[in-house]
Amino acid sequence: MSEPVALSRATALDNNPRSRGPRLRGGARNLSPWTEYAIRRGGGVLLSLAILVVVTFFMVPLIPGDPAVAVAGADATSEQIDAIRHSLGLNDPLWLRFLNYVGDLATGNLGNSFAYSTSVTTIIATKLPYTAELALLGITAVLLISIPAGMSVGILTRGNRRKWLDVAFGMVTGFFQAVPQYVLATILVVLFAITWRILPAAGAATLTALILPVVGLSVGPICSISRVVRRETSTVLEQDYLRTARGWRLPALRLYARHTLPNLLTTALTLAGLILSGMLGGAIIIENVFNWPGVGKEIVTAIVNKDYPVIQGIILVLGFLAIVLNLLVDVILGLIDPRTLGGKRSNG
């Protein structure tokens, strides 16, 4: 083949869009939406973890009080307190303690409790299952109640029908959404455990002991999500394709379960991910009211005892779980609707 013919064929191939992969600005090859998402979110996760580590370490020394005094006891001498401070490394400069902290985290070591001389990892592994059980049951109750309730009210009040129901729903959900968790938990204890003696007030000895903590943890989120779902349902029902489907006299189950519900899942799951992360933190209040043996109760005890490693370890683990849960929700949303990845749908 002569050189001019070869050059002309090479030029033609180069100018043919089918012979090249998609390109970004500047000539770089385009990446798939999932690859771009992984790169973008991976960087965000690493930055969040770095901020979490820094904040977790530097916020704990701001707690008033001396951990050495808490460990030594009220009758300890100053020499004993100084010896404990030295053994715990509290006399080291803050920057050196931070470097040691990061070095231990790199090896998976969360340190040892000042109060119990026990591995923080062991303490968290013992307490975290109780908190996870509470949070998972709570978010399950939230999803199973809030989505059907919000959709039902949205359907029944479509087109300004049953205005009284819409007003009543907004007032009731708004009221319970505004009630602080500790107030609601206290009311539940007074009513169901003290006055009526139907359910246990505290502990984790029986399955019935889960009922009040789960209710106290989930009532507020149920009201929040159901209000959003009701509003989204009203918006979706006014779309042209839903009006067409109603004109075809489709069965109610098919109309709402197949054509309406999928358009609500993105918003509902996004809120559910945020709420589940918040439940891990909100469990601190609920666990202390109901004496539930999770990390929430443990962190309050650690704050009282000035137990720095336990406080840092629990906050770090809860923060890490919140990051992972939000990432997992985003992945699920990406599988349901690829547009949430930030990429464009393929036209092919």
C-alpha cells in the first residue's frame, strides 16, 4: 500500500466518530457514569474521613476535667495523678498525641479505655450490635409506615379533595415532628411502663423491651418522611402520564404501585439514608432514657469518666458508619435512576 493511500485511510478513520471512543474536553477519553461517580465520591469519602479523624481527636480534649483525676479517684495524691497522666500519655504535646492517634488508626487500633483498661475495639464490638439493632428496626418502621401513609394521604387529597384530611395530617405530623426525642421517650415511659404497666421501661432482657425505644426513635422520622412523600405524591399525580393512566381506567394497585411509587423512591430513600445516619446519633438520647446497652449509653458514661479513647472511638465509628450508609444509599439510587450519578443516560 502506498504512503499517500495509507495516510488518507488513517485520516478518514480518525475523522470517523465511530472509530473513536467518546472524548471529554481537551481530548481525554470519556469515562462511564459509574467510574466518574466512583472517582468523585471516593475523593469525597476520603476527605470526609480525614475531617472526621481531625475533628474527633481535637474536640475530645475540650471536655472539661482531667482524665487522670477521673481514673485515679477523688482520694488520689498529686503524685499518683501525675504518674497516671504520664502512663496515659497526657503529658505529651498535643501534636505528638495526634500523630500517635493517627498511627494507631492506620493499624486499626482505637486504643485502650482509660477507665477499664480494655480495648476500645472490644467495647464498641460489644455495644454496637444493640445500637445497630435499634437503628435498623427504627428505619424499617419508618419506611413501612411513612411511605404508605404519605402516599395514601396524597392520593385521598388529590386535587384539593378532603381538605380536612390534609390539614389534620399536617397538624398531627408537624406536632410529633417537633416534639424532642427525650420528651417523647419520657412520655412513653410514663404512659406504657409506669401508668399502664404494659411494656418494660428499660433494659434489653426481652423482645418487648425493644418496642418503646424503637417507637421513641422512629416517630419523628416517620412524620418527616410521610410529609415529604405526601407532597411528592401530590406532585407526581398531576403529571401528564398519570393523568393518561387514570384515563385508561387502570386498576388502582397498578396505577399507584407501578407508576407512582417508583417516582417517590428517590426522595424517600435519600431521606431514609440521612435519617438512618441521624438515628445512630439520636440513639444516644433514646438509649439513655431506656437504659439500652448500646454505644449511645456507653459514650455518655465515657464523657462522665473523661475516657478519651472510648469517646473518640465511638464518634469515629458512628461517623464512619454514617459515611458508608450515605454512600450505600447513593449507590442504590444510582441503580434505580442512573441520572442521580451525575452522568447522562445513554441514547443507544
